[in-house]
Amino acid sequence: MKSLEIVGFKRANLGKTDAKALRLDAQVPCVLYGGAEAVHFSVPAILFRELLYTPEAHIVDLNVEGTHYRAIVQDAQFHPVNEMLLHVDFLELQEGKEVKMDIPVKYVGVSPGVLAGGKLASKLRKLKVKATAENLPDYVEVDISTLELGKSVKVGAVKAENYTILTNAQAPIATITIPRALKGEMAANR
């Protein structure tokens, strides 16, 4: 899994007014959970561009004033109107301990339904996965080479290696939809 380094600075004061002052200074208040104690720190907002605004999953190497932690992003909160990043929660990774994380889906193969004129409709872009830090995949491979027109591939059909998929097994990941023009041709041929 890809790794990304983020440098943070410990927060002396906690609370609403201090968090607001940090945001005005282009800093994002953050918390690291999962270790011996919670670590409160702030990070320049620009450093989150490669971490949050990408479909890929990352392990974060946190450097909080010289102390290093390995973590994943547990939650990110955004302003409801202007989409400004308000707060980020990190979960510290520990040796042998399993974590839950949303992993992106990657399609493999060519669908005969698409070749026949159908359209691939992606229903789930990420799957919730549970694994140790070493076994977290970069992406979950979904084989669409057997999908015909009107058919879909479900989460239960995905083979998991060294990790457990927590998303409902009956949920469709992708469907081959039949366009209106093709439906008309199919009806005319009957």
C-alpha cells in the first residue's frame, strides 16, 4: 500500500476557539487515536491534497514534532457549504492488529456486455475491508470479463486474499446497463 508523510505540530490548547483560529491560519486540527493516548495536533491544509482528494488508499507516516506514527485516515470532516476541510481523525496502526478501511475497486477484464453496446455502471467505488496493516491491499480487483448485458457482479463474487471484505455480499459492485437505443433494437428483433 502507498505511503505518504505528513508533518504536524502539537496543539497546546484544545477547544472551539483555538480550532477556529487554526483553520483561519490554513491549519487543520487533527487527532490520532489507537495508541496509548490520543495525540492532538495540527497540519497545514495543503498537505492533505494527495491524501484525501484522490481515490487511492494510503498509509500515513505521521511526524508530530519528531515523534513518528504509522496511521490511516479514519474520518475527515468537511464544511457543508464551502467544502473546507475542518477536522481529520487518524487511527494508529499497531503490529498484528486488524483495522477497517475503505479500499478502492479496480476493474479487470473486458465485459462482453460492454462490447455488445452496454454501459458499465459502477455502483460501489470502494469496499470496506478488514485486515492487518501489512495485508491492506492497494485496491480490490473485480473481474468483469463474464458480465453480459443487464447482469451485475456482486461483492460475494470477489475473492479476498489475506483480508476480509465487510461490505454486504449481496451488494452489486458494477452493472452492465442496456441503453435505450439497444433496448429498441432488441424489442424489434423479437
